[in-house]
Amino acid sequence: MVRASQLLHPQREPVATRPAATVLLLRDTPRGVEILMTRRSPTASFAPGANVFPGGGIDAADAQAHGIAARRSTQGELHLTQAIAAIRESFEELGVLLARHADGRPADASDIAALDRRRPLAAQCAARGLLLAADQVFVLAHWVTDRDLPRRFDVPFLVARMPEGQQPVADEAEQFEPVWVRPADALERHRAGGFFMIFPTIRTLERLQRFATVREVLDACASERPLWTSCPRAGLLAGAEARYMEHEPPYGELALVCPDGQILHPLDWQSERPVALLRHLMRLTAPNGGTMTGPGTNSYLVGDRDTGYLVVDPGPDDPAHVERLLQATGGDVRLIVCTHSHADHSPAARPLQARCAGRPAILGLSSLPTARPGSSFTPDRALADGEQLVLAGGGREHHLMVIHTPGHAANHLCLALLEDGLLFSGDHILNGSTTVVDPPDGDMSAYLDSLDRLAVACTEHGLGFILPAHGHVLGDAPGAIARLKAHRLQREAKVLAAMKARPGGGADAWVPLAYDDTPPRLWPVARRSLLAHVQRIEALGLAA
């Protein structure tokens, strides 16, 4: 866990969440699935004027109404309460009633006309012999309101089929203008500025676009587990607020810099000045963005004026980038570490060393004869696996542990900043793409073994964030490593399937099959990693 003393901003406790429930009422049409949406009051305390799905807070009475609700055998107590709350809210706000008689007949217009939307629903249903159809309400997703907002809710997004023969009628107090709309149409209207929606609604509609029928949606929700869970975070992009879910690239960086959710951190990529991540950590991105480098190579500066600085991956030999490194550190660089020898990581080491008065040592691992042209590198001293580098001063110490991680390159290593649970991953783990493993210097078996080593280090040393050489900081380090390994093994399975489908075809025949989810313009790059997979498959005897 990051030391609180090293956070950039004073922390504040986010507002506590309140339990609520939202329901997406769906129907099939010749043009696809439509969703019932409604516009919130312009004076509402939360999301005024937004187009939303019906829903609201969970009342104590909802938990007491289990006796008049039908339930699935797999539906837990909490999910049952949430379903009852959603049924109640859809009735109060839109006059839609998910209920049936004891003989199985669904509630109809006469039942609805006999009920008062301003009085407690459960007692009225009990008096008419109606059973709430909670067994027809399924969990789609789970949202927790963003940490920066003054009103926060813990909300399951539930789904149910719209009852036949019923028509929504807004209460004209909390909700107005109910409308049936396809997810794609709602999103298009929002982009055009005529259908305002908040972030969770937008992201939910984006995911629902892929379903062709209501049955497909309900079948996907049959596990009783949400298809996704999210508490979004926001940063600043071009000066404006931008929100992200956990799987999106900036999320981990926002969790590192502003764990309490304050919207303070700029996410724009630029190379002119360092970006502060913690009090003792800055990132300066080299101006070498491109297909292989993304926004550019990240140089990390660990330390402060009291401890001096350790530079991780000084980058390409770009005089302007070296000058900015000097300015950011005041020239007080104590150590320079190169995670590996590739041309966008190590060439600036010697020019930077020459400009520093103390001539800091350049550390890393020497490149092997297998290194590709332009990737020759010899450090002043080779780093031993497991050794610790120390910066000290002003009563603070920063310990960086070396972890040898061959795979992307034979001389690749990572560094773990132990006090703060940070992993500097070089090119072994990237954000937004997977690294190329290019034989002969790259080796897929070594790469996967190194991922396992990093997973163990996360457990042993509490590593929570990954700082890659390309892209934003990644959060949930153990999960990120596990997902990356799973992705690599899934790709390997596709390579093996391609080899069996086209025996003797060679790499050019296998790439279109194994990388059919990758743009063809990237196939020449993908071909390198495919060869690494092929070598591993053959070594393991899997292709026989």
C-alpha cells in the first residue's frame, strides 16, 4: 500500500453510499431490444434532468416483503430485497407492475387501476392476492456511485421483461416522459446532445448493444452474479472531467494518485514536463510516440530533493528528453537503471550520466548476442536478482528490489518499490497492449515464467500498482498479471489451432487465424510473437 505521507493531495473521506436498486425493463421489437427509459425531474437531488432507468432507494419495507414475493431457488436474500425494491420503484414511478395472481395470471390493467401508487405497495398486493414477480428480475450489473460525488448509491442494475399489455405512465413528480428506445439509438441521441444521460447509464447501454433479444440478456444474467461491477473514477482530459471504469487504461493511475476520488489528476499525454504521481515519483514521457511505443516511453524518476533521484529507463537518445530529465531532478541523479536494452529504453543512459556532476552508475543487465541490432547495452554494473537499491535522505528511505524477468528481452528486469507496493515493469507488462516477444532474444516460455515470478512478488511484497514503460499506471497488480497470463495462453491456444488447421502452412498462413481479432496492419508485428508461441508449442510437444 502506498505510504499516505507520499500522496500528492490531502485525502478526504468519500460520502457514504446508500442502498438503491434500478431496473431495466426490456421488450423485443423487429428492430431489436428496446429499453424503457424516463427523464428525471430537473429539480432532483441526483442526476437532475437525466434520462434514466426507473429505480430508487431501498426501503426497510422492501426487506419485510419477502413473504409476498416469488423467488428463484438461487436468489439470495439481498437480491430478493433488491428485486422487490425495483418492482416497487417501477410501479411508483411508471405504473408498471411486475406481479401475478396465485393462479399464475399476470397483473393487468384492472389490478393496476385498483392500486394507489402513493401508498405502500406490498400491503396492497397482499390484499388483492398478488405475488410480486421477483423471480423474473435478474442482476445485470453492480454500480457504486463515483467517490467524488456528494450523493452516492450502491446500486444493482436489474433486468426484467416488460409485462405484456401494460403501458408506462410517469408519476409527473420524480419521472417524466417515459420512452422506449434501442440502446444504440439512445447513445446516438446522447452524442448529438439531445438525450442527456449519466456515465453508468451510458456504459450500460454500450454493453447491451450486443444483445439481439431479451432472452439473450436474461440468459446472460442467469448466474446470479453481475456481469460487471464498477465504481468509476474521474480525471482531467483536455481540462474537462473524464470518467473511467476499472478495465479502462487510466483507472489504475487515478486510483494511485487520487485514491479518494478527487478530480485533480491530468491524463493528457505530453513530453514537455514531468507528471507527478506521488511526492517521490514522477513520470516523464519521451517524445517517441508511435505504433510500437504508444504515447511514448515512460522514464520514471524516484526520489526527492533530500534523497536524490533514481531514473528508471532514461529512454531514447533524445537531447531534449535528457535535458528535461536533468531539469526535473535538478541534476541530482544518484542511479540510472535500464529495464532492458531496447533502443527506446537505454540509449539516453550515457548522455544523462555525462551531464550529471556525480556521474551516477548505470545499472541493468548486459544484452546478449541474441539482441537485435541497435539493442546493444553494457551497464556499469550488473544487477543481481533480488538485490535492493536504496535512496535515503531527509529521514526517508526508498528500497527498490530487482526482479529478473527475461522474456520480452533476454536481459529484461523489473523493479519493486517496496515501501509503496509499486512495480516498474518496463516492457514486460504494458497498459493498453501486450508486449512483443521476438525470438531469438525474446522467449515465450521465459516470458510466462517471469509473469509467475511477478505474481509471487505481488503476494510476498504487497505490490498493488504496475508502472509500465508505455501507458498509464495499472491498478490491481495481481489481477492484471493473472489476466495477462490468461490472455497469452488463450492466444497460444489460437496459434495451436491455426497450426493444426493449416499444417505446414508457416507463420504467414497462421497469423490471420491466430490474430483474427487484430487489425491486419499489425499482423507483421504479431507475427513475431506468433513465432515465439510456435517455438514454445513445439518445445512442449503440443503440435504433434
